Amino acid sequence: MSESLNTSATTNDDQFYCHLHHGEEEHEHDDEGVINFCEIMSNTKLSDINDQNCKQTMCLYYFLNKDQDVSDGEFKIMKFNNQLNLTIEQIVHPQNLASTAMFLINICGINHLYYFKYCIADDDENSHIEHEFNSSNEVFINEHLKLVPFPFRKNEFVTKFDKSGTLMKTNLNSIWDSEGSIISVNNNTLEHSYLMVNDQSNIKYIENFNDEIIHFERNGHRIFLTKSGKIYGYGENLYNQLNLNGGNDNFIQFISDISFDSLSFKKVIPGLFKTHFITENGKLYASGENSDYNLGCSEGKTRQEIHNDISIDNGKFQSNPARKCDIIDEKYEIEHVYQIGINGLSIFLTREKKLLACGKYFDENGNQVISIGDIYPLDGEIDQLFICANKYLLVITKNGKVHVIGKRNIDPKNYNKKSTRILEDRFIERVKTQIETLISLDERIFGKLEIYPNPFDMGCVLKLEMSLDLIIFFKSLRSQSLQSKTGFSDLTFNFC
């Protein structure tokens, strides 16, 4: 192991980075570097801080690159320049860009859009990014945050991302789609046009649009909720998830009204090949692909028939037009729906903060469970929930525990240690362990932990507000370690 704590620092006008590396020799436990870092943090007392009013933004990031010849990744530290008056408004992971995080950062009152690559992209990824952001390959060769060279209009900037990181609302009352179209509302007329085509046939107008888009989101298809409770959408429609028939190659090119039954809606949730609709009075509807009855729609089957279908993988249906989710007990008012996997489990969050499951899953003891709208057991009150990599749901309870829904019952003897399944489950366990440690830290020093798992890929960003200067802090630890010849000899901190 390394015998010293090596620190060096370089800053620039935007930010500097601090990477946490393992020691030079192999560790008995793969997680040792990460866990020891957290132990250092947890042993820090408020009396150790010189300026308790100083708050600095820090992010930990971790990405599992399954293509590299490694069995694990590691958390690294990203620290922002405290001399800048900046606020991180949003962190999202674009659905259409692998191993990338997007940061919406307010600097001195103006929003700036940055992207961050977890790893160096190969040629295919570079060409994809070049297409999406109209940029050269050269800017993607390192990990530093870089401004996104998106072709916004003069004096236009992003005010809000959707969760997929591909739809962006701007200060000019427009919503940009990173794949090449823009929606604008002016003088009660909605215009949807494609940037690369000047043909009028590639522009759609909706006249008398006396409304306002208040929510927008993408998960393959795009959906838009208006102030009056109407729903619009466009994009992929393979399983009629947009509640529309037709479209060339199962694709709806232009924004269209997908409301139904003269209902008014307060929320719409796009999933992969499916959409859930919540009405103003709390009723739940859905359309799209209904494998293992995970839409919550019974298709006219009894509970026993549903159980039998799921047990033999016979529950393959398509619900269209949108219909009521009659599997879910009407005594529960649903606030959100989380989908795990392409054809897998759906988790319904109720107003009372209970979780209901539709589909098939393994519990935390590795036992297979078939759930038909039943309550998912937890040992504490829910605080936060996050989708990670379209495979897992992280549930953080108020007692500081992290539960992982979506893990599979995998016998390591049947898989190579670098198997995708093994690596994915090790990744989610590492994220779980890191989060549990960090949420136990003193909030007077570290502030509230904010978590941004990649919903589409094996990456995660953790954000903290720290009441200490990391460089001074680690130099102090190094000095203590050298004097006492104990402590932190198994870590090397490299600021670069």
C-alpha cells in the first residue's frame, strides 16, 4: 500500500478536480479506498472546521465501464471553484448519450449548460455525440466539464431539463429536443419544427393554443402536460404507448393531442414502451406494452389467471386505447410509477408513501415473488426513490437505510466474475454502501446529500455541500499521518 498521502492541486477559472484513487498495491477488499474515505469524513467533527460559514460544492461520481478489463470502478471527487458564485441547478443523464452527465449551472445569475464524460468515448460514441451536439470530437477526450455547444438563439439559455436530459426549456418560451426539433408558443400558436429541414411540410402548427406546457419528459417517446390538464406527445409508438394509432414506422413525428375521454390530468409518466396517466381526481390509466401485467391493467383476467400467466411468462399484452389500471386497489392514490427493466417490474408509489408492485421480482433475500398490486415490504418510511440503469430502484428510508429493488438471484458459480450481471449487481451494491455512509455524516459539515443515479446507464453522481476546504483538510490529514505514522497510509489523494 502507499505509505503517504500525496496531495497536489491545480485550479482554473471554472473548477478543479480531486480524484480518489486506491493505493499502489492490491487491497484485500475492492471497496477499501472508498470506505476509508467515508470513514475519514465521518470522523470529522464540527470543531475541525475553521470557517463554519464556508460552504463548498462537491460531487462524487462513479461509472462502471463494462467494456474495460476491470471488475470494478471507483468513486472520484469533483470539487468546484468556491471563488465563483455558482449554483448547480440540475444534474441529469441524457437518455441518448452513453456515460454522460449534464450540469445546468447558474454562474452569477446566468445559466450555463455543461456536459461531463465519465470515460473517454470510442469512435462510435464520438460520432454520436458529434451528431447530437454539433461539435468536434476533440472536446470529448477528457473528464473535465465543458460547455455544451448547442445552437441556441442569441440571448437564449436553458431554464430547465427534463429527467432524460434531452428536452430543454429555455427563457424564450421554447422547448428544445436534442435530436433536432423545437417547440415554441407565440401569440397563442404552438409551432413544432425540425431544425435541419426548411420545408414547410416539416412544421406543424396548433392554432388557438390558449394553454401553457408545465411539464415535459421523455422515455423514448415525449410527453407534455399543460396547465389545463391536457396531454400532448410525439415520438416512438411501437406499442401505442402514445395512445395513438398509425404513424410511419410506429413513430409519431409531430406533437399531437393524446388526451382521452374528456378527462383532465395532473400527471403523466412515460415508461419504456408505456405511459401512465393520473387524472385530477387521482384515477390511474395506462397504455402501451403490458408484459407481466406491469401496467396494472388486468386485461379482463382474474387474479389467479394473472398469477398463472406471470409464473409461466405468458403475460404479454398491449393495452390500447388507454384503460384503467384496475389491478391497483382504488383505495390507493398513486403519485408516481417507476419501471424496472424493459419487460419487468412496475413499482407504484402511493400518496401514503407505500410501494405497490406489479410483475415478478426477487426480494432482498433472493426469493422470487409474483406481485399483483401487492405492497412491497420495507423496514422504514420512504424518504427518496431513484431509478438506476433501468434495472434498479434505490429506495432510501428515513432511518438511513438504502434498499435495492430489482436485484437478481445470481449464483456467482454460474457466471464469469466479469459477467455483466455480476458487475451490475456489484455496482449497485457499491452505490448503496456509499450512499448509506454519506447520509450518516454530520449535515452541519456536509449538508444534505443529493443523489443523481443515471436512469439509463451504470453511472451515479452524488452532490454534497461541504463546510471545509478539501485541500487544506487533506494536507492536514497528511501531516497528522506522517507525524503519527498511523491513519491514512492506504490512500492516495490526487488533485488534478
